[in-house]
Amino acid sequence: MKGHRTTVTALLRWFDKNARDLPWRRTHDPYAIWISEIMLQQTQVKTVIPYWDRWMRTLPTVEVFAKAKPQTFLKLWEGLGYYTRVHNAHKAAGVVVEKFQGRFPSGYDDVLALPGIGRYTAGAICSIAFGQPTPIVDGNVIRVLSRLFGIPGNPKDKTVNAQFWQLAQELVLISSKVGERNNAVSHFNQSLMELGALVCTPRKPNCESCPVQKACVAFNTNRVEQLPEIEKRQAATERKFVAFVVEKNNRWLVQQRPAGVVNAHLWEFPNVEVPVTYKTLPDEVPFTAGSKPLFTIRHTITRYRIQMDVFSGTMKADASGKWVSKRELAKLAFSSAHRQIANRINQISA
Ligand code: SF4
């Protein structure tokens, strides 16, 4: 336990000197911290900063967010991906307004019960905004703890995962008793995340400048490269789509994705998934395509490597959708690939 206390103190000292000055670190507003945490899932800090700034300017309180229309919050989220996060957050904002009169709840169980909030986010909100000794465990924290304490095994395995939560709980409790400071649990949890992001990185960690190198089991037993024991990623699955840029009188045809599907409510150009080896379009597609793609977009989403060939298209049968001007194209919320198409149209005909 004494060793743990030394480790906690070293991490707190390191965080005091090395923490990045991030905008959401300048507030204790649980709503602002919550928004930063959901944006940061799957997304890098430098990408999140302008999104978070824009979001907080447009939707500064949980009440304003709860009242916002999907087009408003989807546009603010456009490009961050994983749109289920923002739909769930909107539902949660509704619950905060209805059940808690717009005051973000501070009880861990109440926070955890909100839509889209799991153990990690509840722990982050309760410790950072409310100073409660609630643990957090995410990819960064797993990497740091597994190396620092030499924890073997696949972190996704139930028993191994429980070990990380247990350890994170013990450490954050110790932090609540260290020194004369009221930000200790918040800073301790953030120090684990920050060390994982800046020093104890997945590849080539900077052990030479690590504040807990002396205590680090992986470093002392030469197992830094072996820990954590993460499963190898499955090979990506190839998928191919054909998208159509259909124009009439300086307006373009776009379609809105229905509720309950991936990227629900976002706009997109008409498109169809085709076999990876496709040569001709299926008959039922209501468009004919030009002979050559205008351009091709390649991107990776979760385990899919996606290629989208974008053609100028003409309608051969009725197709649903909305004809919009260049100006409206800029205002609608598209998924990343379709935003690229919209931007190209804006550039071509600017
Ligand atoms: S010594 Fe190296 S492996 Fe150990 S916690 Fe520090 S950076 Fe990570």
C-alpha cells in the first residue's frame, strides 16, 4: 500500500507540471466535462478541441442541448463519427432536464443510468466534476496500469478487466487521502489518462521521462513491449459503394438516412453498396452512372475498409430525396465521406 501511495503522489506531481492546458480542464461544469468525454471516445484531443469549443458556444447548457433539433447537434458533430454517441447524449440531456430539473446529477448511479453513459464516463464525470473517488478505466489507463503493475492477460477478459477496475478503485481512493488538496481525485484520474497519452504510449513509450519508472514492473522486467496483452486486430473487411452526384438546375439530390440505422438522420448522396468486384450496376439502381468515376473516396470505419466510387449520375427512375442548393449543402450534416463529396461540389461550382 505504501508503494501505491508513492506512485499516486508521483503521478499527481507529474500531472501538476505536465498536464496539457485543455479547454475542458478549465471548468467544473459536469455538462461541459461530459460533452468532452463523449467527444474524446475514439477521437484525438487535437481534433476534439475545435468541436468542443463550437459545441459549447452553440449549446452552452444541458437545457439548450435538450431542446436542440437533431440537425443542430448533428451538424456540430459532423465529422466526429460514431453518431450513436450524440443521439444517446441528446436522450440523456432530456432525462437530466425532466428528471433532475436541468441540474446534472452528481450521484454515480444516477449518472451511470443516463443513456449512453457507461462506467468509464460516469467515473470521469463524478471524479472530475464532483471530486468523488470513482475509478476510470479506458485504453490509456489499461496500458499504464498493466505495465506499471505487470498485469498479464487479455484486458477484454472479464476477470482481467475486473482487476483493472479494482486497482483503479484502490488508487483513486488513495489519491483522495493524499495531501491537502481538493482536486486530487480529479487530477489523479486525469494523470493516468495523460500519462497514457503522452508518455506511456502504445509504441515506443518514453520510459526515460516517466515519473513512475522506478516502480514500473514492465520496465524493470523488460516486458514493456509485451504489455498489455491486447488481441491482434482482425483483418479489415473490404466494402465498396457507388455514389451518384445528380444535378438539376443547380440543385443536387440528397437523401436523409432513416432513424434506427447507422448514421441515422445524416444526409448523403444517393449511393448503393456493390460487390467488391462489381463491373456493372444492378438493374434496380435508379441512376445511370458516367463512364468514369469523378473521384474515389477511401476511408476506414471500425473494421471496414471502404471504397466509394463517386459518379456523376442521371435518374432513370423515380428516387426519393431532396434537391438542395450549394448553400444548403453546406448547412446539412453529412457523414465524413459524403461531406467530402459535398465539399467537392462546392469547390467545382464555386
Ligand atoms: S516506465 Fe515506461 S512502461 Fe512503465 S509506466 Fe512508465 S512509460 Fe509506461
